[in-house]
Amino acid sequence: MTPYIRLAELGLTLPEPPAPIANFVTHAESGRLIFLSGQGPLRADGTLCTGKVGEDVTVEEAYRHARLTGLNLLAVMHAAAGDLGRIVRVVKLLGFVNAIPTFSDHPKVVNGCSDLFAAVFDNIGGHARSAIGVGSLPGNITVEIEAVVEIAA
């Protein structure tokens, strides 16, 4: 089953890849690896999910924001690889959670993206990962996630 069929079964469609918000590119290739720049929870209407997790955003809401961020990463992956079917491995995710200092459930938040990748890519979706709490993120977004994927030769 293709990643696109899995996305459709989840009721999801790929958005347009978000444009960079500063002086960087959405991805860089080196050999068979694609390094995806950090993406945030950009909705289809162009608005961002914002707030501080543990204060005005719940873990459950932030999980959904991380899932949305994963969908945006998939859009960049599609643009970079030409076809999600060329992805042979999700190598690593690095997730940043905009949270209050006492918040400690960062992994539960970033699971929103990890769970989406597992559903879309099945066995090749398992990955190494770090989930880090930070004091702020651009535009006060709730999460930012970057990824490294391997493509077929």
C-alpha cells in the first residue's frame, strides 16, 4: 500500500509545502538523505497553532499540532523526493515544544508526528527521535519539528 493511499485512509490530503519564513531552504539533500528544515503547525487557512503548552495549550491539543506539523513535513518530503514512495526510511525527528518550564510531557506531544509517520510509512516510519522543551518558538507556535529521511537510489 502506498503512502498516498494510507494518507487517504486517514482522511488526509497533502497541503502545499510551506514556504520558508527566513533565509533557508525547505530541505537539503546529501547523498540519499534529505534533511527537512523545521516545520510548524500551519493550518490549511494559513493560520498557525500558537501558545504555550502546559499553560494555554493542552497536551492533547499540542499532539494534534504535532500531527499537523507532520503533515506539513510530508508535503515538503513529497516536493523534495517527487514521490513519497521513494522514501525508504524515516531516519530521525527532532521536535521542539514551546512549553512552560515545569512541563515534562514533551515526548507525548511529538508523538503526534511520530504516530502519523508510522501510519503513513508503516515499517519504514520508525525513527530515532528527540523531543525538547523550549522557552519560545518563532511566531509563538506550539511545536516545530525537523526530519531526516532516506530515499531510494
